[in-house]
Amino acid sequence: VAPMDVAEQSATLRIDYVLQNWTGAERTGTLTGEIAPKNFTSDRRDRFTQPVTLAPGENRVRVTRRIDQPALWWSWDYGKPNLYQLTSTLADGAPSAKTLIGS
């Protein structure tokens, strides 16, 4: 996860995933994620869903998200170090929605 544009009004985050398809065939699935407060209280959550098609082998997927009015991180001498946590899941397109990867 890399912050691209950060200001009090909004922050743009680039999330780069490296996903491995261990099968010999192309697979489709759904990548879901949530960016949520880790060490502070807020009802704000950013949830996303993105369909993916994975070729056999290593695949790279990029997701860009904008967070409005983020709780900014400050060093201890200027304020509170607000942290966010990203939770992601990749599920395949089979009816059972078997989880392939989690973070």
C-alpha cells in the first residue's frame, strides 16, 4: 500500500497485489477489501470489490482508492499516529466461493 496524494481533505492510496494462480488454467475471481481504522475510533470504512482474471503463474493487480477526510498520521511530538488496516480476500468464481488467499 502506497499513499499517493495525502491532504486533510482526501488521500489517494495505491494497493498493489501479487497473486499466484497455481493452476494451469486461467481463473476468475473477486478481490474484496476493507480499509478501516486500526488504533483509533471511527465509523468510516472504505470497502471495495474488484473482479479479477488470473493467468497461470504470478499476476499483479493494482487497486486505487480515495479516502475522504482521512485521520492523518503524526509523529508522537505533533499528535497521534493514526493507523489504518487493510484486510483483503480473493475468492474464486466457483459456486462454493472457496477462499484462495487472505490477508
